[in-house]
Amino acid sequence: MPRRKVGTRMFERLELKAWEARLELIRMFSYGKAHHFGGSLSCVELLTCLYFYKMRYSALLRDDPDRDRFILSKGHSVPAQYVILSMLGVLPEGELRTIKQLGSRLQGHPDVNKTPGIEAPTGSLGQGLSFANGVALAARLDSRQFRIFVLLGDGELQEGQVWEAAMTSAHHRLTNVCVLVDSNRFQSQGSVGEIKGVQPLAGKWAAFGWEVLEVDGHDVAQICGALDRVDDRSGRPLAIIASTVKGKGVSFMENSFKYHNRALSEQEYRQAEQEILEQISSRKHGHAGH
Amino acid sequence: MPDIEETRERYGRTLARLAGQDRRVVALDCDLGRSTKSHDLSEVDPRRFIDLGIAEQDMISTAAGLASCGKIVFVNSFAVFLTGRAFDQIRQQISLPKANVKLCGSSAGITLGADGATHQAINDVTLMRCLPNMTVIVPADGNQTEKAVVAAYLHPGPVYLRLSRYHLANFLPEDCAFEVGRAAVLREGNRVALAATGPVTAHALEAADLLQAEGVSTGVYNFHTLKPFDINCAREIAGRYETVFSIEEHNIVGGLGSALAETLCELFEPAAKPLLQRIGIRDAYGESGTAEELVHKHRLDAEGITGTVLEVLEKRRQYRR
């Protein structure tokens, strides 16, 4: 059982929403087909807090020029974003199960022209922050106040372009850009530390001119607290380093690179679904006790 | 307008003029703004000229972000770095999503001269031409550059504009007709067709005079747009001439010569196809030297083109015997 924080009802609701998103995610994936399980499951609380707490965004605001933007630089985790967009009503109910089928709007990686709610073409790693800077520069030219949130993986930080972009945001004082690093410590072929270490993460971002906060990436109260700091506008853009667990919520996937991109057997699928259902039920139960 | 003009110079002035008329126009550069001439825009509005430092990949993705908010973005660097170093960013974030970004590759080809092989783009057209959704334009002189820049600005999608620092006299009229995807007929003949792109089109025209003096009736066609390619003009050339020469300051692999070969091969008519010979950089890298020396060495000046044409015609005679 994860550590339970004493929080307000709002945090409890967000936490429950995150677990419901995990259930949708596992059901969308189902069994027999390869999917990016690990990195999708690790960023669920981050996406939940962004879309249901922080961002000025909804199905109605989808094309509003002043909406907040979310850019998924680690594009392979787009299944998690599809689930959130579905919960928001941006994607119709029932479309999730078409993921990656021929003709589906839900492509294997984000496609701005096919999928409503997708803001940036990503998938080739390392390109999301530069794109976000471009959006921020446009906002500045047009005197718009919206914010741009960018989610990067920790393995993705091995891409040199990320650091080119980090310099750009800091140099141009793009304080409406906020980076979140989903630090689940694993990449496709193994642990980040073993393949090519990226630590010290906080020190690197700070050295590049960013304000850095470190949070538990599954603790919604901590995440929301950090996200609120984006509006302080200290003159430096904000990077939130979120410690997460790859494959979070499914015991046999947690802290392993083996489920980065693979198919589940039916038995594995049933177990994953059951574990998540138990998390949801214990939270609902907890609420009833108050 | 001055008589002698590099296409990059007219580009900068036209960009600045467009920026003065339309607030959506933004230029990005990678520490080469005074060379690519994108810096001209800063005189209109310094906020809309943004130097991203020596970081081409970052520049391309940043441009995609700006374009997603309705900006018309002109990105600038030497052609070699723009298309080579940032190819994946161009593929993923410009051409695939059809971003409204104009890729302006400056100092292209061997006429960059002194900087040598590392800086001389010889395969930029190849790289851009193979990308779906991309329009590829290579202006021949200052007057055509102005038309091309305006056309790129008006085109809602990605465009690659190949620009040059070859010091040449404008040879096309100030009011030259320009339509994206439609080749310009500069001179008509009936025996040899010279199909040229970019500033070396001037040398093709000079060569046509020399060939005419040798009794070879020569037509000259300017393919300023390499994609979409003008199939109708290719068909017209095929029906009219026995021998066609492509002329480009670019590798003969993947540029105008290839586009013409691909097109001619697939024509149903005429049944008897003309022979195509490609004049250009023969799958080699450049080197340091003056533009004139290099153009001469690669037989892209009037003398070289004329010589190649006469040699080929002589060979054809031998094969026919």
C-alpha cells in the first residue's frame, strides 16, 4: 500500500482519479498487444494534477488561444494522455480501445493533426521543450498569459537537444514554461544509471538557470504544491523533478524496464486489473470512513 | 535594385518587407543572422528576430512551437547545417505535421567558396525533396528570389528555400512570372534542352548562346521549384528535344537531375524519350577556393556546360553510326 497522506478532500479526489485513470489505461491496453506500460503508469499522478488541478483546460477550451498547454515530450507515454483526454471528454468514450489500430485517431505516438487535445508532435525524444519554448515566445509576442507544461522522461535527458532548449528557456526568461521530469529511473533497455547516468538532476537544471523543486511524483499534494510555484515568476523557469516508479500500481511491472514496451498475457492482465481495482476500492472505502 | 546581387541579400530585404506588413512573420537564426541576412528583419521589429545561438535542432523545434500559435516562421542557417544537423527535427516537427515554417538554407552549394567541404551543402535538396508535404524552391537570381520568398510566405505549409551567396548579375526581369511548381521557359530551341535550377541558370543561358553559335539550337528552362515538380514542362521538353541536360549546383544524386529522370521515365508520352545527361557535382564533396574557381572546376560555368553538351552530342553521333 502506498503511503497515505492526510489531505483535503480535493487531494483525495485527485488521487482516486489517478487510480481510475490507471484502470482505464490497463483496460485500454488489455492483453496480447505490446504497449508502453511502464512510462505510462509512472506519470499518471503528474498528468492528473496538471489536467484536473492546475491547467486552464477543458473540452470547451480545447481551441482557446489562451488555454494552458501540455506538451508530452516523452511521447511514448501518450496512452496516459489519451486516458486523461477521454476523462475530460475531449475524446469520446469508447475511442480508447481503438488505440494503434489502422485508421485510428489514437496513434502510437502523439499526432497533432489526427488527435484532438494533442498540442505537439513528439515521439522522437528530446524535442518537446524546444517546441514549448516556441509556444512561449509566441505567447510573449501576442501578450498572452497562458502557461506551458512539458513532461520529460529521465532517460530522455540523454538527448542533447533538451539542454539546448533548457538554455533557451532560461536565457529568454520564459517563466511561463514549466518542466516536469518523470524520473522513473528506467529506460528502454535498462536502468538509466547503468546505461548513461543523468544525475545530479536538480544540479543540472539549476546550473542551466532553472528553479528546481523535487517531489514524490505519486503524491498529489506535493505535485500540486510544486505546480503552484509556476505562478511565482521568479525570473527563472521552473523544473519539477518527480521521483516516480516505473510501472506504478502493478506489482510485477514496478521498477522494471521489462514492461517498457511489451504485451501482457491474459493472466497478467487480470492480475494488473485486480491490483488496481483493489487500490480504487480501498480509497473509496477510506472516504466512506470519514 | 542593384544589378549584382546575391540571392541571400534579396531574401533578407524581402523578409524584412513582409515582416513590416504582417506581424505574424518571425525569423529565427543560429548565430549567422548577418550572413543569412535574416537579421534584416530586426530593423523592422527586434522582438521578431530571435537568435537561438548555435543550436540548429533547438531552432527547428522552437519554430514548430511558434508556428503552432499561428506565426509564420522563417528559420535560417547555412543550408548544410539546417538540413543536415536538424534533419530529424524537420522530419518530425515540420514536415510530418505540415507546420507553417519556411526553412531558409543559406550559402548553399560550392559557391560558398573559401569555407570548404564542411560548409558547402551539396545534398540539401536531396534531403528536403524526400520529405512528404515539403515544397522545395531554388531561386536563380535576386528578382526571382523576391517572388519565391513571397510565394513561400503565402504557402500554408513547410517550404525549403535554397539561397546562395554567389555574386551574380540579376538576369531575370524584375517582374518575372513566378508560380510555385511551374518551370519558367527562358529560351526555346529544338535540339538541346538545358534544364537548370538556381544561380547557375545564368551560366546555362550563356552556354545556350555559345551552343547556338556552334549551330546547336538550344532551349533553356528554369526549374525553380524542385517539388512539386513540373511534369507538364518535362513532358513538353521530352516531346521537343532529343537531348536534355539538367544543370545544378548540387549533387547529381537526388537533385534536379534525379527529379527530371524520375519524371521522364514515367511519362507515357512521347514513346521515344530524350536522352538525359546530368550536369552538377558528380557525387563528390567540395573544397576551398573561390566560387568562380569551383564553378569552373565542376564544369558549371558557360564553358564547362557548352563543353559537356558538345561532348555528349558527339558521343550520340558515334552510337548512332
